[in-house]
Amino acid sequence: MRIIIAIDVIGGKCVRLTKGDFSTSKIYNENPFEVARQIEENGIQFIHLVDLDGARLKRIVNHKILEKITKKTSLKVDFGGGIRSAEDLKTAFEYGASQVTCGTTAVYDPEKFREWLSAYGPERIILGADSINRKVSTNGWMKNTDQDIVKFISDYFEKGVRYTICTDIEKDGMLQGPAISLYREIIAVTGVNLIASGGITTIRDIEVLKEAGCEGSIIGKAVYEGKLTLKELSRQC
């Protein structure tokens, strides 16, 4: 299972939110590149870089940070946040993203999302599938829908999606463990490469996700709050 470290960016700074609430934003480092360098130095290969400014403004914003990380480190970056147009998607890949996560577009413009999936391939496009009370959430978690999260992922798996990041928003930033029962259910009904996100706090959480069959796990606040160290996590890679 891949260990993936989250770097969320607002105003060029590395931050974390609680349950996706922008009013809870806490700055952990003024320089996201410095965080990325520390991740690389500890032997971890993957990061999940989220453009929270882009999510709010509905367009890519922090692509220069993406470019600096991909040019000056060997990290493989999954980039998300604000990808609404073909130009945004092209920019993310041109600035070095290995994979790009798209969620809102997949909900509101499925035809466009399927075109992107066909153009770039299922290895490079990740379905962003975040939920609250089992209902899909969009627009940087600022808008909720009536779509069931498991059906949403299952339907897209049948249409060619091979990777999905799934966050239970109620778990995000709470440091109380991941939504393991939800992940088990998704894995049971699809063959998708499931990347777990939200609530991961202990090495045991990671072991349980691995046992459940998750392809990757994204760890954020637990690292920034010192619950897990990068050195500990590198031993799980």
C-alpha cells in the first residue's frame, strides 16, 4: 500500500482544515516546498497536493508550487483542487503532476470527465469521491449532493475509472481513525484502487487499511500534529 502525505495549500502556505471547514485553517509551514523536501528526505515517494485556493475559486491557482516540487524533488505528485476545465487539467500535467484528482467535474459534467479519462488514461486521472453521511460532496466540500458514495464510485468504475480517493468528511482532521467500514464496502463491490483519506492517526490505522485492500492511504494532520512521524511512515512504504 502506498503511503501518501497530504500538502494542502492556501495563500502559498501549508495548512490543514478540520472537516473541510476553511474557517478552521491552521498554518503548519509557510513553505510547502520545505515540507515536500522533508517528505522526500525521509524516503517517502508520494504526496497529495491540494490547491484549496483553486477549490474555492473553481480554477487552478497554485500550479507554481506544484512545478517547484516536481522540478526540485523526485516526488510523485497527485494534484487536486480547482480542476474545472481542459486547460486546468493540461496545466496540472504540464507543471509536473503524475496524477490529477477530479471530483466536482465528475459529478456535474460526467461527459467531460469521461473525455478526460479517455484522453489521459485511467492511470493518470483519479476520481475524487468525498462524502458526508454517505452522500457525495463537491466544490471543496462546500456543496453536498444526494448521490450515494458507493454507487457513485461503482458507476464510474464500470466506466473505466481505476483510481479513487475517498474521504469521509466527518473523519477528516479529527484524528479519530479512518472510515474503514465504508472502505471495506467500496472494495467489496468494485475493483477500484481505493486511496483512503481522512482520520488516519496511528500505525494500526494504516495496517487495517492495508488489510482491507486499500491501494493507498493519505496522511495529513497526524503528521503535522506529531502523532505520526515521517520516519515511522517510511517504514510502512
